[in-house]
Amino acid sequence: MSIIQLPISSLQLTILRMIYLNPGISRKKIIKKYNSNRIFEERIRRLEVSNIIYKNKSSFFLKNKKILLYLNFYLILKKIFNV
């Protein structure tokens, strides 16, 4: 189950790391450094770098079909536990 929670944990860890490295940082500066557009762009970049997706013109495609196994596993768990 912790694999499914990685994106949430990653966000939380990033914010905690920013606070640790910049004691007293304001909420405004955290949001400026790590806003939703930046989060999206960073996640897309990571998926491209890890060869899970690729971009063709303005569309994204799965490059690594093994990710479908994880996705289907997640969807099955969601149905089993009514989440």
C-alpha cells in the first residue's frame, strides 16, 4: 500500500525538506517554490526520465506497459476495499 501513497509522501517530504533547509520559510515562499504547476511539470518530467511515458507533439503515451500492471492492481484494490 505504501507504493500507492508515494506521490503524497513525496510532496510532504519535499515540503519538509524545504522547511528544514530554510528555517522560518513562509507559506507564500513554499507555494511559490512548489505550486501545482511545478508539481505537475516535475511529475511529468520524472515519468519521462524513467521511460514510463513519452510525448509526441502535445500528447503523452505509455512507453512502459508494465505500469499498466500496477495501475490494474491499484484499481482492483480500490474495488476490493471500496475506496
